[in-house]
Amino acid sequence: MTVPQIAEKMLAFSEGNIHDIDHLIRVWAYTRTIGQLEGLDPETQFILEVAALTHDIACPLCRKNTGTPTAGIRRTKAFRW
């Protein structure tokens, strides 16, 4: 699977949530740019970009189950570590 194919799947997975889509694209763009500027080899660049695209994959599930994305859960007193 290619990075654009993974991006397409993640965008569909976000179910139109504008916040998630905006965050996904910004994190991926920053990560892609930094990796290219650092001169990463193609395999490492691929891994980096896939990690950027999937880093919040649990947010839709958490939002569905708790009404809050994972970042919000981590900020609550009960989930601080």
C-alpha cells in the first residue's frame, strides 16, 4: 500500500470530522517535510509518514464510546500519568 492510499483510507475513516481531517493533514505534511529535509532513506520516510497518518487512529472510536477524542481523555485528572 502506498502513502496516498493510506491517507485516503484514513480520511475516509475520519467520517468527515473536520478537526480530525485538518489535524491528520497538518501532522502528515509537517512530518513529510521534516523527513525530506533530513534526507531520510525511502523506507524510513515511508514508516514516518505512515506513523503520522495513523497516530490518532483511535480517536473516532474513543469519540464514539466516550464522546471525547483520546487527547481529551489523557487530559482528564483520572488519566494523568
